[in-house]
Amino acid sequence: MIYLNDDIYGLDFDRALEAVSPQRRDLALRYRFDLDRRLSLAVYLLLCEGLKKEYGITEPPVFVFGPHGKPMLKDYPGIHFNLSHCRRAALCVVDDVPVGCDVECVPDKLDRDICRRCCNEEEMAGIQGSDHPPVAFARLWSRKEAFLKLTGEGLTDHLPALFSSFPADNVSFRTYTAADQSYVYTVCHWNKK
């Protein structure tokens, strides 16, 4: 299930601090900027909401981390989740199978140097030929990052070749664009065989 909060400044900061685990509270308070603190709390609270609605879990979750830093629930290894945030939104996905997600702000304009570093020629042509290249780029970028979070790899130097290295029928993507086109998000998971 997908949980999204795009009203980060509507978050009651003090109340959120009381509702999270000490682990998350310490992490959130280490951030220098208010927005980063709020995003850290918002994404965690989305996870709490998902765990309560889908599994009846009411205690604040505690994380352990995989070899590449992917968080897992310490007390519930069979529940999979993924978290992401950008300055416009916080996103959480909770599922019974491994899942990856990413939310990205749509840039005001396309940065061609960044595109060249993370897109192959076919992807570049698709972005440049779209009606709104910044949205097309953000959608592709969120798909790549969601996939890397699904696999637990994290960002890699091989972004242009990323989707040519696996069979497309092994993974499913759902990509959404906010109504105001200020952000996009993608959820992906392995297909069942």
C-alpha cells in the first residue's frame, strides 16, 4: 500500500517527535534544516500509519539495516517497506514482498549534463521528445532510483545501462505525477513467477 504526505509544513513537529521511536527522533534532530527534520518525521509516521492499518502494529518500528544500508523492521522481517522523500513530499510503501519507491521533485528546467550522466541515448531522446522534458526526466529518474532501492544496491555509476541489464518482465513499475506536476513518484516490485 502507498502512503504519501505532500503537506510537510502541516506536520505538527512537536507531536510528531513524541510519536516516533527514540531511534528516529535522534536521527530527525540531527538534521540541520527544519525541512529535513520534518521529512524524516513525516516519512516515518507514514510507515507507522501503514503498519497500523495493514498489520495492526501500533508500537513505533525500530530499524536494522542490510549490507547496502536498506532499512528493515527489526521485529517483523516478513514485512517489507521502503521510504523516500523530496522537498515536496514524503512517501512510504508497505508490502508483503520486497518493494522499492522513490519520490522526486520535478526540476524547473532540464539539466542536460545530469541527463547525460544517468540516461542512455534512447532515454535522452524520449525525454527530449516529450511534451514536458523535466517531468519525463523526473519520472525516469524515480523509476531508476526505486529499482535500485528494491534491489538494495543504492545509486550506481552505471545508471545509463541500468534497465538494459535485466529482463523487463521481472519487475513492475507504477509511476505517478502530482496533479500540479511538482513531483513524481514510482513504486516497483518483483513480479511473481
